[in-house]
Amino acid sequence: MTAVSDVTDTISALRREVCALHEQLTRYQLVVWTAGNVSARVPGHDLLVIKPSGVSYDDLTPDNMVVCNLDGRVVEGEHAPSSDTEAQAYVYREMPHVGGVVHTHSTYATAWAARGEAVPCVLTMGADEFGGEIPVGPFAIIGDDSIGRGIVDTLRDSRSPAVLMRNHGVFTIGPTARAAVKAAVMCEDVARTVHVARQLGKPVPVAQHHVDALFDRYQNVYGQR
């Protein structure tokens, strides 16, 4: 019996979901060429589904999504996985509540990362989604789990589902892959708006008690229940 034989239906569904979610990265202009990726944890198993490396977004299909274990090794798929696989596998190992990870180089958020500067909480949207500032993680080399360690170290004690990895780009986490994609979209929107605000003058921070109240409402009351 193979490592995935007992979860075939679940993996097939996740291949379709992860493939479809990549369309949101291009829709919201968070990526260019083949950069960026979405991955999802296989619930109840030490496996993840992730985008193949260097494959055009136009050529992505459910069948060419890659299944890896949580050491980042391929267990099913004909393509090499994303170069971020080991980093994201580390996140899944260390943060059991995470069900999805997204990586983008979206323009405005990555510009903050290039400056090594957190995006301050000066918008109610920042309080809602991120519970405060969008933090900066350390510089780390691509290709092993170093980026994953930086993500975990930065987000472990943060309410933010997004981290700006210094000189690199955005990584977001969520209970599902879809939630992580949403966080990536919101991260870019907040980063862009705060950048524009700085061109106009000095943005006014949201008071901490308002941040706390807004975050609680958005996470526990807002939307359909």
C-alpha cells in the first residue's frame, strides 16, 4: 500500500482546490510568470499538496499538483515540487493548526519587505484581518527549511496570518488554503493603501483597544455563521 492509497479521494479534491486557488493569485495580480504558490495540508495525514516548480499558471492542472510528505519529499506526482516545499513543510510540522500556506511577491507588500519594515496598523482592515501590524520576518535563503523557520518564529506568537520575509516576499497561513489566499490578497491591499497614505502624510495609528475589538468582531462575528 502506498503512502497515499488510503486518502485518494481527499487528495484528488485537494489537487482540484489548490489548482483552482492559483487562479486567484493571478486574478489579484499577486504573482508574475511562474513565481508564487499555494499549498494545502492533507487533513489527518503527514502530507501536503503544492504547485509544481517552474510551471506556467496557464498550464496548471489538478493532475500536475504535487503531493509531498512533511519532510518535503515527493510521494506522488510527475513534476518537481515548488522550491518553497521544504519551507512550507516545516510550517505544517511546527504549526498543526495551519491547513494552507501561500507565497507571493505582490508588489506593494514585497516593497515593504525590501525595506525590512512592518506594515503598521493604520486601517480597520489591518486590525480586522491581521490583528495589528503585518510583521517582518528574517532574511533566509530559498531551497531548504530556513524560510519556514523564519515564518514560524515570526508568526508563532502573532495574530497576523501574513509575514513579510525580508528582501523576499509574502507568506501567509490559514486554517485552509483558501483562507491563506484571502490573507495574501488582503495583505497586498493593506500594504498598497498604507503606502499611498504615507505619500500623502503621516498615517494615524488605530488605538490598541480598537484593534483588539475590531479583530475579535471580524474573526468571531462578521459574515455568515
